[in-house]
Amino acid sequence: MNKTILVLTGSPRVGGNSDQLADAFIRGVQSAGNSVLRFDAGRKQIGPCVGCQGCFSKGTPCMVVDDFTEFALDLLKADAIAIFTPLYWFNWPAGIKAAIDKLFSFYCSENPTRVRESLFVVCGESDQMDTYDPIIRTYEKTAELMHWENKGHIVVPSVFEAGAVQSTPAIAGMEKIGTYF
């Protein structure tokens, strides 16, 4: 069965480690005959959710029209989502955080997405695995609230400089995971 997988990235840094992990995953997804949509939230202009609860009331997913509209449209086309992000101060970088927060529009308006399963990949400079606990927990609660079957999370520690991830087994692993997702 051909699936459409939305790859959501969080890095503002083009070509950074999480981008390289996403690229490897995409190669695997495409080699398995599946389709990919990619949304680079860390490089988009997405304002914060203001809690107005006017979601979808004017024909757009958010009353504040910004790049979240593009992400929301991708969510309506995707069967699965794979999230790739670096860790910033124990959690999401600002751009992807805004996109994640605005998922509330689907929740409060009771407009379901087609997404049925999710995967989360986070990388960062820290080699202390508990440093990643806050972002993992946030992802898990997001998947639960959005009714995504959580296929798990992967942490790639001890990478900071762009390209550092190339010296880990994570790139080959992501490509392989992409073929099975």
C-alpha cells in the first residue's frame, strides 16, 4: 500500500544533523515506493497560537494566516508523520514548537487529520539521555492527543557540529527505518 508520509523538521539550520537524518529517512521512504511531503517548520514563519478557538471557523485552520496553513494542508494529505528535530534547551526549537502548538486547531475544531501513525527523532549535543526526556514526553502526549499510533522515538545524542551525525550509525538506520515506516 502506498502511503503519504509527512516529514516535519524543526531545525532552523539548513543541512544540520536533524536535516541529514530526515534526508536519510526520506530516501528510505521513497525507495519503498511511498510518497513524501516535507515541511521545514524551523525555516517557516509561524506565529504562536493565541488560544482564540476560532480554528477552521473562517475556512482556514487558524485565524492568524501564516505558514501553518501549508502544514495543516499537508496534515490533511498525509497518512503518517515523522518528526525530526534538534533539541534546544530541553525541548522544541521555536519554529516547530509553534507548529506543534497550532495542532490545537485540529483538536478544538474536531477536524481530524488522515495521520494515523507517528515517529519521533531528536538529536542533540548532550550525551546525557535524560536531557531528552522533556521533548520525548511532549511528543508522546501530542501523539496521544492527536490519536496517532506512536511508533516510537529515537534519540541521536552527542552531535552538534553540522555533519557530526555522519559518524554515527543513525544515518544508515534512518534510511532503513524509512523503508519500513
